[in-house]
Amino acid sequence: MDDINASTAGQLKAFIERIERLEEEKRNIAGDIKDVYAEAKGNGFDVKTLRKIVSLRRQEPAERHEQEELLEVYLRAIGME
């Protein structure tokens, strides 16, 4: 596998270039998200809470409910509720 034919080399290069473009898009999107959080913070919203809400909204309702119940059990077990 020391030598790669021209067709395979071209395909490899195309994959690498696509990955590089997507990585750049990902960096740009991450920057945009950071800007939105900064704007929200500037308007008085708590960023940590916003991040938690975004995380919760990604979950399925059943999974979220299960985690909430488990949290309540643990908090009661250590006397925090």
C-alpha cells in the first residue's frame, strides 16, 4: 500500500478538503453560538442556565424525566430536599 494510484489519491484529497471545509464551518458556527450567548448575557440572562436549557431540550422527554427523578432521589438521600 506504499503507492496510491492517481484516482485514489484524488479521492483522498477530496475527502480531506471536504473535512477541512466542514471543520471551518464548525468553527464559524461555534463562534456564532458564543456570540449569541454573549448577547444574551448582555441582556441580563444567565448563560449557565441557558446552556442547561439547551441541553435539556436536546433530550427526549422520557430521558429528561428520568434524570429529573433521579436527581430528586439523590438530593433527598443527602438531605438537600
